[in-house]
Amino acid sequence: MKPNQIIKLDQVFQAINAGIIVINDQDLVCYCNPVAAHLIGLGMQDILNKKITEVIPNSELFRVLQEEESNADQLMIGDRMVITSRSPIDQDGKMVGAVAVFQDGSELQRVLSRLDNTQNSLTGLENIFEQAYDGVMVVDSQGIVTRITKTYCRFLNIAQEDAVGRHCTEILPTSRMHIVAQTGHAEIGEVMDINGKEAMVMRLPLRENGKLIGAVGKVMFRDVQDLRTLAEKLDVLENKLKFYEKELKHYQKFRYTFSNIIGKSQAILQTKVLAEKAALGKSTVLLRGESGTGKELFAHAIHAASLRHDQPFVRVNCGAIPAELLESELFGYEEGAFTGAKKGGKPGKFELANKGTIFLDEIGDLPLGMQAKVLRILQEKEVERVGSNRLQHLDIRVIAATHRDLEKMMNVGEFRRDLYYRLNVFTVTIPPLRERERDVLLLSEHLLDKFQRELGSSVKILDRRVAELFQLYSWPGNVRELQNSLERAINVAEGYVIHLEDLPLYLQDLEGRRSTTSLQTLTLEMADAERRAIIKALKTARGNKTKAAEFLGIHRTNLYKKMEKYGLEGEISDGMV
Ligand SMILES: Nc1ncnc2c1ncn2[C@@H]1O[C@H](COP(=O)(O)OP(=O)(O)OP(=O)(O)O)[C@@H](O)[C@H]1O
């Protein structure tokens, strides 16, 4: 070899993108190009004239020299994988050295590992495809089956190897997979006949880079009956849900309207007119009146006649909830707010009443601490659940009620002045029953009817003495007391009529005392006589009041007054008189 020729060859070796290393017959490196030095990771001075095993400890190059045979291999140099090809150098039949050409294999290694991953995913997908509980079939754009699950094959009664490669209609005449593969229009939830059974299927077109390449079909329900059963179950659940929703609405809805408030006395009629006015406005309403006068009834009726009537009506009995629970009942709480807090938290009554009406019954029983919190909500119109820092805006109307003397409570510091003024905007005071004398019999009649419907009682009317006693009694417990007395009486009464003996003992005693008090007896006897005379006159005059007044020798307006007093208006033929 001429020197200038060596230089040229060396230039080639320098330029080549592969490592080249040459050893002589002493195993010493006599040539190494820059790529090889870079892959080995040493400088030229540490490579040239060094034993090859010092440079690359696991080199096999000297073996090629000994065995005089070429080979190719993968080799680790440091942490790098290289692919090497080794050959002995023969000069005139004598081995003078060996050359190794090697290339960085890490890129190749990365490609191989990606291939490996792809292979694994493919195997995984194939397994999933095979394990699919329902039948799945894939066709190409011509409708030729390329894949089909074993389950589907069993369902179609065909061997998997017989199915693949055939046109879908050959294995299932009703198949439309080839059509979907052509049109590209998915068909979902179609019922098809598969071997005499109705199954529900879906067929989806397959696209690659926007081009249709086939279709995949899946049996959703092998038997439409399965679907029907499922639909029936869903139906039952939906009905249940509707029922509970209705119940909830009913619970949150008003139960009474103004027409449920019985009474024709001036006092109650005026109160109703005032309450109807309150209903049409937006202001807070404060219902006052003795216990049992019908405050709750009025609260329902006001909500029912208001613009919010189709929104919730939520009642809170401020006196019945233990103080320690009041806060979470009124404002709700977040999950984990305290030990025992329900999962998911719980909305408070204010939140439940949003957009509707909240009825704060027995507001006078609200503890002082809570009064401040309730006041804040009424002022800010925002509520924050216990354990939360999120404020919720509220749009609520407030109706409050109490039988207590709030002014007196305020003066002794039991009721907050600011809350009092916030509530006392539109006050409706419900008169006690003793001021509605003529309503007692009307209410009794109404309540007896109600009991007859609810309890199936046969009792219908009051004995004359009972009716008299009812009209004269002061009813400190108001309508509730009347209601309770009648309920007790119908349980005791044996026939159609309620007698004195059927009344609670305290009322019987009262009647006993009344009969022995001569002055009272005289008044009552006179009233009784007057009442009877009026009834007789009205009957004789066949209801004509002018004539009846003439018979009695009194003025017509006087007759009206007396009829109102004895509750005879419109009830002259009623069993009660
Ligand atoms: N005018 C009325 N017509 C028909 N029923 C009435 C009337 N007033 C009261 N009632 C009945 O009397 C009972 C007591 O009424 P309600 O509970 O509304 O009274 P309240 O004033 O809210 O009592 P409390 O202050 O003790 O809570 C209820 O069963 C109610 O339906």
C-alpha cells in the first residue's frame, strides 16, 4: 500500500458513520476512527497501542484473529448497546490482525422495545376481543369477516376458522355489516333476527384517515327479552322515584287553602280578608293568636294564595327541635362537619324552602343565640351550611307564628328587638274561638264530617244540650280543644248523636255546675226558649225571614242578629237544631 493511498483510506474511515477499530496480531489497537473512540468513550491516546481488552474489556476481536473467522454480535460498551461485525485481516495467507465495524444500537433497541410494547398491546387487545362477553364481529369494506369472537361463533353455531374470510351474509343472512361498511352510517339498537331469536345489535363503521375500511358489529342483548326485563326493572325504579318525588313535594307543599278555614263570624271573615291581602304581597307575615286558633292553617293558606304556591312550603317548629340540633336543621351541614354528619351532607330547612316559603312556627321559642343567626339570614338572604364556607343565595318568604307575648319577651330580654322588628311587618292576629261564638257549631259540623271521612265514625250531630254548652264554653284551647273533645266523644258515643255523657269529664262537670247556678240557668233557659221560638217561626214561615220576624213581633234585622247568635243562618233544616 502506498502512503498517499493510506491517507485516502483513512479519510474515508474518518468520514464514515460507523466505528472502526483494527488490532494487529499482538492484539494491540493499531487503528481507531473517531466514531469508534466516541462509542468507546476514550481518547485516542488511551486506545492506540493498547490491548483491545483494555480498551473494550468484553471484546471478542482477538478471538476472530485466533479462530480466523468472521462473526457478528451485539455488545455492551458501558451502558450502550452496539452492533458489531468482526473480520480477520489476511495478508498473503497470514493473519496480520482483525477489524471490527460497529454501530450504535440504542436507536434500534428503542425501536425494538416499542415494537415489543405494540406487540403486548395487540395481544392484550386480542385477548379482550376474545374475552368479550357478547358477540363482536369485524368486517372489511367488502363485508368479509376479518375477526369474530368465539362467543359470537357459538351463538351462530359456526367454527371461528370457518367464519373468518367469508362474507358476513354467508354466516348470517340477515347481517347488514357490509351495508354499514359501505354507507358509513352507524346503526345502533336495531333488533335483528339471529337464528330465530330477536337480538339487539349495533353496527359501527370503521374509518382510517377518514376512509371507510370496514365495520364492527356487536350484539348488545342476545335476547330482546333481556332488554324488556331490564326496561321493566327501570320502569319500576322510575315509578318509585316519581312516587318519592311526589311524596316529597306533597310534604313540602301547602295542605290547606283559605277555603279550608271554616267560620262565618265577622272576626274570622275579617282575619281572612287581611290574610288574603298578606298573601298577595311579598312582606314577612307574623301570625299571632292563642294556641290552637289556626295559625298553621293560615300559614298554609297564605302560601297557597301567594305567587310562590307551586314552590316548597317548609315548616319549622322552632319550639320542638332540641337547641343543639337547631343549627344543623335550619342551615344544613357539609359532609364531615361533625361526628355523625351524614355522607354527602344535608340541606337545611332554609335551603329546602328556597324559592318558596319558610314557616317559622313558635318563633317565640327560638333560643336567643339562634335568633341572632336567623336574623342574619333574613337580612343577608344568604345561608351557609355548618362546616362549609360557601354562601348560598336565598329567595324565600318568611311567615312566622307565635302564641307568646313577644313584646313582653322583648322587654325582659328574651326576644331580640331587631328580630322582632324584622318579623313584625304584616301582622295577622287570629281571634280566639270564644270571640267567634257562632263558628263553634259550624266548626263542630265540619270536624264531625272530617272524622266521619277519616275514621269512618257514624256520629253526625250534637245533642241540643251539647250544642248549647259548646256555644257558651270559653274554649281556652280553641279549635284544637274543640277538635280533641269531639274526637274523644265520637269514640265514646254509641249512636248517631253526641250526648253530654260522651264529652270529656271536665266539660260534663262544667255543664253540671252550670245547671246548678240559677242565674246562669235562667239566662240559658231564656236563650234556649228564644232559639226554639226562632226555629219554630222560621219553620212556620217556611224560611221566609220577613214573615218569621212578623210572627215573633221583632224587626227583621233583629231576627238576623239573633239567627247569627244562635248559628241558625242557613241551617234551619239541619239536624243540629
Ligand atoms: N278555622 C278553622 N277551620 C278548620 N279547622 C281549623 C280552623 N282553625 C283551626 N283548625 C284546626 O285546629 C287545629 C289547630 O290549628 P293550628 O295547628 O293551625 O293552630 P295553631 O294556632 O297553629 O296552634 P299552636 O299555636 O298550638 O301551634 C288544626 O287541626 C286545624 O286544622
